[in-house]
Amino acid sequence: MKVRAFAKINLGLKILGKRADGFHELDTIFARIGIFDELEIRLREDGQIHVTVEGAQIPTKENLVFRAAWLLQKFSPRSLGIDIFLKKRIPLGAGLGGGSADAAAVLRTLPKIWGLKIAPEKLHKIAASLGSDVPFFLAKKVCRGRGRGEILEPITLPKKFPREVLVVVPPIQISTAWAFNTLSLRAPLRGAKQSVRAAGLLIPSRRDRSDDFLNDFERVVFQEFPEIRQIKKQLEKSGAAIASLSGSGSAVFGLFRKRPSREIIQELSQFGTVFVAKIRE
């Protein structure tokens, strides 16, 4: 079976504080975009799990694809195994959720191949154990994410909301752990009342503006990597209705009302790899 695992962007991201369990409370809006990894999955009868990755170096123990398959295997009454060939296109360390998307693709697909009956609630719990944003990738809608990101609420985009996406990924990988730790040390976290505004989605009567989709990680990422701040400025200069860091970066996206021109794409390519896609709903 061949499946696609689509990347995500964050339409606004607020870090509300650190929780007793060590995780951070956040409020964000997740949207899938048309950049994807490909997985080819084949049944094995010997009970072994083999994962082959093309396009990235990922140690097996850190590979969410392997971990997702291993967790699901516990539900199999027989010693069934799996061969997974993963073709990576979503850049690592970019805040686009590639690893989480791949894990969710495995969680959706393996029960069908292995003939497992797992309740959606249980699958959601397994997803959350793998990563805070993995549950979102089991959904098929734009969602508001709260808690660690696993508490999801589907959202319908307004008709006039910009859906054309230009993503710029500079040659920089950013550790999510570093971003959280640095944000806690350098910048006071907002109180729980300061939730994500994302006015164009949550208050449709307002016009979409970049300052309604602010990402708290920008405060530390832009300070550490001024070249990433420059990408956002260039996207806004090029006519993006909304421009923002995605997740903890390093990817920066711009939302346009029509497909960006070749000239805009060429101008942004000086900063890194450029992807052009659409929001998937």
C-alpha cells in the first residue's frame, strides 16, 4: 500500500506556560499543506519491522515510523511484521511536522494491513504518546490545537481566506527542545488568557493580518537566526497576506490569495529551498 503524509503549517502559535508534566500548554491552528512524504508499506510474515528511509538520515530508535509500527504490533494476535519504505520530501527540523505526519500515516494504514480493530480514541492516545502534533495528522480538517496540541477542534476556513502557500526552508535545522527551552529562559511566557487570536479564522468579521497569526517562537528564533527574520520580511514585501514561522522553525511560510509568480519564487529562493503548495481542507 502506498500512502502520502502531508506537512503542516501553524496559523498562529501561542505558548501559554509550562505544565506540571513538563510539557508546554499551547494554542495554535494546524493546517495541512500539499507537501508530502511517501510511504510504501508491505506485509511481512516473520514478525519483523523494517524501515528504510530515502532522503534523510534518521536513527531507527528516533524514527517515529518505526515506533508507531512497534506500538501497533502489540495489538496484533499474530507475529505479523511490516516493511516500510519512506521517501522523505518534507525537510527535517523545519517545523513542518514531517516525522509526525509519517507516524500518523502508519497509524492510519497498519490496522488495515494487519486487520486490527482499534477504537479511534485508542488510536488518538497512541498518536499523542508519539508526539504532541501526531493526533492532528489523523484528522482531515484544519484544526485548532490546545493542551499539548492533542486537544483538537475542527475549523472551517472562510471562503476569502488565502490558501496559496509559499514555504521557504533555509539550510538551518532547529531543535524543538531548544526552541521551548530558549523561549522559557529569554522571554516571559504569556498568561493562560492570551490564547491564539488568528482573527481571520476565529473572528471572521475581521480582516486577515499577519499580526493576528503571530508565532511566539519568532521571538527567540529570529533573535538567534536573523536570516530567518529576513525571510518573513521578504514574504511580506512580496505580497503575502500572512507570513509566519511554522512551528519552532526553521520554515517560514507566506499565504497568498493567488499563486505566487515565478519572480517571487526566484526572489525567495536565495534564502533556501522553496515549496509552492495549497492548504488542504
